[in-house]
Amino acid sequence: MSVLSLIYEMIRNLNQQRLRTFLTIFGIMWGTATLILLLAFGMGFRDQTILNMRGMGDDIAIMFPGTTSKAYEGYTAGRRITLRESDVAIMRNQIPELKRVTPEFSRSMVASRGERRNNTSVGGVYPVYGDMRNIYEQEGGRWLNDLDLADRRRVVFLGNKLAERLFESADPVGETIMMNSIPFVVIGVMQDKIQNSSYSQRDMDRAFIPASTFRAITGTDALNNIIYTPIHPELADEVRQKVYDVLGRVHRFDPLDHDSIGIWDTNEFWKFIGVLFLGINGFLGIIGFFTLVVGGIGVANIMFVVVQERTREIGIRRSLGARRISIMSQFFLETFIITGMGAVLGYATGWLLVESLQNLPIREFVGAPYFSPEVGVVAFVVLSLVGFSAGLLPAWRASRLNIIDCLRS
């Protein structure tokens, strides 16, 4: 029997059992749509979590001064370690695996403009700090530069929410504000960014001035933090231990005493995120898979019924010389056509559901689902397995029926 004949025969058989066919196709359609929707939600959640974390910066580690917990080389435990700018130069020279490293001063100050006042965390930083922390200026302004640092200029870069509180809808660039009663000229305002974690205050609420200016007005050279980035995330652990080794020699503490300097390495978070969302997406995929398997069981049951109903037809065809492979092909083709129709409708339904959920009110936290190539490939592979499994046993049984028993039925 030719392929066209097989298709014609299949359409005729399906048309005779419209309700049964519809319910079977609907089961596959719903299982496919569920699988796509669950995987799309998992991908959206993963990407939103990564986007939220990027507000802190990419692959950065933040160092904090700590207190020694071990006696070392005649020094007692409980000694406070003070980080200084000279430590940054030493790290840069002695740790070649560092891509970038920069100091950060920080202090709470009162920012005011007229009657408007706001307590804010002010950072004294170097120009490289902006790129490391993903801080970018809005159009019309600029970030701190080397001349600001060299000339100890009294210029300030404002977080966007701080700028709104001080200026409302007016353009702050070029205007003067007071920082602890000291005048500063606003040179730029930060672009809005998502940031759900911070080690002092979210950048949208902060102000940033040149590190040299910060030292001049506060009279301190003690750093609050040192921020660094390894040349490759895979070197994060090695770099962290080298930091303890190098600064341990400078400040006379045991390199294994990690209480002396606290290090928050965001690279550890990225490793955790990879494993976490592999598990989450795997779990969601398993739920969708079993939902689709239920539809596949429905297809297999229907095909067993079809084999039972067409036993005599199978016997006649076998007696006229039809081979077993021809019988198997017919029932396999019918199974894949039913599965394929359900899959096409399921893909369309899943895509429509994903698109309709793009504007969720909780998007900032869980993200929005999206139909990615990975989702499509996974759904196709699962559908292929389900279709093959649903068609194999009925087709095998049909091809193995005894001719005489078929003709007697």
C-alpha cells in the first residue's frame, strides 16, 4: 500500500470516530502546551534572577575589613584589619589573575537642595568603579573621570531615585547640591537598573564622588571596601585565596583566617544559580513530561482500540500478501499524524499562553515566560518519544496478529 493510500485510509478512519479523535488530539495538545508553558516560566525566572543580580555587577567580589580570629606572628586575635588604597596597588601588582581592582570609601551624608534633604550613602570611588558595578549615566550627563580624581573636583553623580527626591522632574545636571553643607555640582544621573541586593544601599539611592575628594573632606584614608574582578570566573577560588595570602603578609594575619577580611564573591552565586535553575527547570520539565505522557497513554489506548476494531481488515490484508512492516507502518503513521496534529495545536496554544502572560504584575521578581529555542527543542524531543512509545506497541500487536484468527473475528 502506498503512502497516499495509507494517508487516505487514516483520514477515513479518523473521520468515522470524530469525538474520539478530537479528545485524543486535545490530550496531546494540552500536554504540549503545559510543557511549553512550564519550561517558558522556568527560563523567564532564571533570566530575571540573573538580571536582578547583575545590578550588583558582573563577576565581582566585595572585600570588607574584618577582625582576626587567630593569633599570628606575635599578634593576638581580635585585631581589627584596616584596608587602605596601598592594598589595592599591592593586589594589582602581585595577583596577575585580577582583571580589575578598585577601592571604595563610603559614609552617610546629608544631601540637600533648598528645603529638600535626604540622608544617603556617599561613595568615594575611582572611574573604573562604574563599569564594575554596571552604573551608567542617563543622556546629558556623565560619570566620574580621571580629571575629577586628579583635581579633587567637588562633583557628584546621583542615583536616579535620589535625584528624583532632590529635583523631582527638573534636570539635575549642572545644578549644585550640598553634601554635609559642602557644595557639589551634579555631573550625571544613573540610568534606572534592577538591583535587589546591595552591601550598603541600592545604587539608585546613593551618590558618588571622586575618591580623592572624599579623602579631602573626610580626612580618612581607611577604605570601606575593595572590589575586584578575576580575569575568568573559574579562577574565583584561586584569586580569593591569593588575596588572603598577599594581604596576610601585608597586615600580618594568618592567610587561613578568613575572618580577617570578609569577601562576598558573587561568582559563587553564579555557580549556585546554574545548579539551582538546572534543578528547577528539570522539575518543571518532568511535570510537563508526565502531563504529556498522559496524553500519549490516551493515544496508545485509542490505537489499541483501533487495532481491535480493524482486526478483520488486518487479516484480509495479510491474506492478500501485505507484509508485517506494511501493517506496522500504517498504524505508526496514524499515531504520528494524531500526535503531530496535537503537537501543532499545542505549540500554538503554548505560544499564545506565553505571549498573554508577558505583562505579569510580579515580573520584576519572577520574570516573564518566553518561548526560547531550547524550550521548542525540548518539547519536540519529548513529543517524539511520546509519539514513538504510543505507536510502538499497538503497531507491533497489529503486525503480529494471526491471519486465521483475524479472519474468524
